[in-house]
Amino acid sequence: MAGSSVEAVRPLGTLPAEAATITDYYRQNVYDPADQKIGEIVDLLIEKDGQVPATMISVGSFLALTKKIVAIPFGALQVTLKEHKPYLVLDIDKRALRNAPGFEFNRSERRWQRVEEEQ
């Protein structure tokens, strides 16, 4: 656009030293502090400003329930390396996961939505 006040994007010359890649999280298993598998990350929510407020974790098999996807604050995940691979730990009580609201992805709206509990 001629005369536009929007500044053109310029490629980065360097990358943040502490930045992680999406592959460190997406489809990775999540464990509790006792090394028991909690579930698997199925999505990360990214806000327009680049913040990652939530991690969507499938926890069905861990709870011996049907598949359930819960939202966990991204900052609650602890990342370490185990055998040179990212190892994700979440310190959370099984009861908290069992009682957490479930979510499903609405493909037509391209958004996660809370699943209404059946009474």
C-alpha cells in the first residue's frame, strides 16, 4: 500500500537464547512428580501478543476415564531433559484433573470450548 503507516516486517538476525520449539511440547507426554504418565499435550493456545496462556492435555488413560482434554496453565509445566529429550512434569492432584472441566475443539469456530457436563 502506498503511503501506508504500517512498518514492514524485517527478518530476525538472532533468536532468543532461551526460546523453546513447539516440538518440545506438542504431542509430548506429561508426567507427575512420581514419574507416572498423566497424558499428552494436544495443543498450545497462543495469544496475539505471543503469550502462551494454556496447554491442552489429553488425560483420559491416566484417570481411567474416557478421553478428556483439560486446560492447564502453560507456566505450570516443568521442563527438564531426560535422555537428551524434553521431559514434561506437572505437579497436580489426580482429583483436580478428574474434577477439571473438559474441553473439545470446535472445528467450525476453530476454538476450544468447554464441554457441558451431563448431570
